[in-house]
Amino acid sequence: MKTIKYILSILSVVYYQNTFSQIDLSVYKHVERIHVTSYWGNINAVGTFSGNEKEFTLGVTHTNNSNITKRVDDVINYVSIEEKNKILYIETRLPSGFESINLDLKIPEDILLEIKLIRGGEIFVDNFNNGVEINSLNGSVKLDRIGEYAIVNATNGEIVANFKHLNKNKPVSLITMNGGVTIELPENCRRELRLISRKNGYIESDFKIESSQKIANLNKKKYSKEAIISTAKINGGGALLFLSTENGPIAIKKSKI
Amino acid sequence: MQSIKEVKETIKKFWNMNEDQFDKEMMDYIDGVSKKAIDNEHFKEEAKELRQLLSDLKDIPLKKVETNIDEEFKRRIVKKTSKKQRSVRRIWPYFAAAASILIVFFIFIRDRSFESDYQKLKTNTDKLGFIYNLNQEQLSSNDINWLKNEIKNENNPNIKVTILDLLSNYESKLDKEFFNALEVETTPTVLMALLNIVENSNHVEYEEELLALSERKGLDITVRQKADEILSIQ
């Protein structure tokens, strides 16, 4: 009997944490853009289908200075939410000590997403149709199934991005300091490339790279001590694709989508 | 024998004549109206020859001027004037159009600059594309000054890095003021892009800025290492 009670209490906690520890943001479904600002913690944002029933929620997990993690009910004590001029601003509170706040966002996929991570954490963004703009300090940035464009700045961490479609007139810019840059593009994508790998880099490409200059370590997995700085084109050129890292390789792959 | 000039002076003195009166007397003498100058033989001889010359001239038959010459002359003048007017009338619209284009062009050039075009852009994607395309232009000192200021004013770090990538082509035109950006910039990737330009610049003294950067609290370790590396080379 005791065991059953124990199991039931665990299940109720799990149910409660997964069901009630998130807030409904559907009242903001008319916004065009969401701007998320966080200090420490991971951000997981998933674009939801733009049907009549768009899921639009925010879940918050807090890790305190004793490293104890829990999903929180009183979201409003950890995160401020404000709408201004069709932009929804979500900002975590200033951290006390080493506390961190993880955000789980489910957002209608057509809303433009902007994220600013001031101190550090991992960012994972999946399935957005109208582009993403991310500025992160410590941690990797992973973008999956992105549409239109992406502008990402990371510091210590790799950037991995794949696109379901690109706007042929909009540039893509992925810049990090320590870490590689990997991008997956649709096969017919036309781009003007600016490639910068200052050290320990090489350039790997599934696309034919058209350049008047010789590109060092092109498709040779050999870390170069010299800077690789080059301008090139793929599929005849088009809008800008700026890929830059101070320390690491660059890979341009054909999308499997 | 007296020269004709001496004879002339003698007669003028004798009759108390000035130059005009002498010329008139002379002509009258030749015409046979006056006999005042007759006393001098040499003068008589001269007068005789002149009289003969005049008589010969009078006997030359006169060439009759054609009666239509005036008409022809008039016609040519009219034709030339109208041709001139016609050509002016023909050129004028082109001239006016060219002048208008020039005026518009100068107004356009005066009001339009890369900076003013850039300030009209609303999105980061448009700004990025615009800045990168400036690689195909020859930038003036004003353009470079504007871009230097954009490093301080712009919020998006990727736009800043793209500007710095562009400005690295104009390293010799970057002054000490440009390197002041090291003091205020906080994004590590932008700081690294600045330091990469500093590393290649030999004409500006920037040790003070580098030391301040290197001592900044909370600075990313990679940036600090890069600043120290440049300082150690100096």
C-alpha cells in the first residue's frame, strides 16, 4: 500500500510539473516578434504549427545555488512578460549567485524569434518559419528547420544550423569565437560567401566553392595555423552567407530535408 | 633739287597753310580751280603727273554692278540667320534636359550618401546586406568616419563584425579615435575583430587602450590573451 501511495505521489508530482508549471501565452498570439533575454540557463524554443490551435506556452525551470532544480509554478517571480508594439518581451530576473533559469518556449512558428543570452547556456531552436536572431555568450547554439534567415553571434561554443528554406534576398550570418560553424543549406541555394577561420580551421563544403582565390585546407580536415579568409560563391552567388570563427572549422553541407 | 616733302613745306610756309588747307589747295590745283602752287617747277611736274593719272582713272570704263546682287546678299543673310535660329531652337531642349539632369544629379548626390541610405534601413538583414555590398565601393573619408561611428552606435554584433571586416581594407585610414572602441565594446567577437585590425596596424599608438582592455574585469579569456599577445609584440 505504501508503495502504491509512493508511486502515486511521484506520478502526481510529475503530472503537476509537466502540466501546471507552464503558463499559457496564447493571449499574445497576435504578436509579430518575441524577444527573449536571459542571463544563465538553457533556452529551448520550438515553433508550433500555425493552425487554429497554436500552442503558445512558457515553462520555467529554476536551479538554485545549491544546484537543486525544479520546475516553477510562480513563473512571474522568475520571468517578466511584457508586450509593446506587437513585440513580446520575455526576460528572466537578474541571477542571484549561480542560480540559473531554463526556459521552455512553445511559440507559433510564424513569429520572429530573438534571443539574447547574457552570461551563458545552451540554445536550441527548432522549426521557425520567419527567421531567428540570437546573441549568446557562453554555450552552443543549435538551430533546426529554420526558415528565411538567421543571424547568430556566439562566443564560446559551436553554431550548428540547418534551414528548411531561405529567403533568397536575406543574408545569413553565423559568427562565433571558439567553436566551429556548421550550416546545412538547401541544394539549390545561391549565396555569396565570406569565410573567416582565424586559426585551427579548415573549410568543408558539399557545394562547389567558386572562388578566384585558392582556399587553404578546402575539404581537407587538417587544422590550419594560418588564418583562412576568403570570398567565394555557391551556385553562382546571391545574398550574403557570412560564416566566421576565431578558432575552429567551417562546414557547409547540403540539407537532407 | 628739292624733295617733294621740302617743296610741300615751302608752299605751306609761303601761303601760311596747315596740312588740311594744303591738301585742299593741292586738289584744287589738280582740278584747275587754284593756281597758288604754280610757282614751283617741281611741284608743277608732280601735279601734272597726278592730273594725268586722274584723267586715266576717269577714262577706265566702270564695271556695272549686277542688279540681283543685293537680293542675293539679302537672301544669304536671311538664310544664315534663320539657320542659326533653327539650330539654336533644335539644341535648346537637349541642353535644357541635360541641365535638368545635372541639377537633379547634384541635388541627389548632395542628399544621398551611403550613410543616409543606411539610416533608412529597418531590419538587421537589410543592414548586413548593405554593409557587405560596400566592399564593391571605394569609400571616402566621410564614409569611413560614418562606419567608425556605427561601431559605437550599432547594437547587433554581427553587423559590427561585418563593418570591421570592411574597414580592415582601409586600415591605413583608421586613426587613434577608431581604437577607442576597444574601451567601450563588450561583445567578445567584436572585440576580436577590432584586435585583428589593431594587430595589422603599425601607424597608430594604441598601447594605452590595449592595457585598459587587458585589465578589464570579466573580459573573455581569449580576448585578453589576444590583447596581451599584441602588447608583447610591441
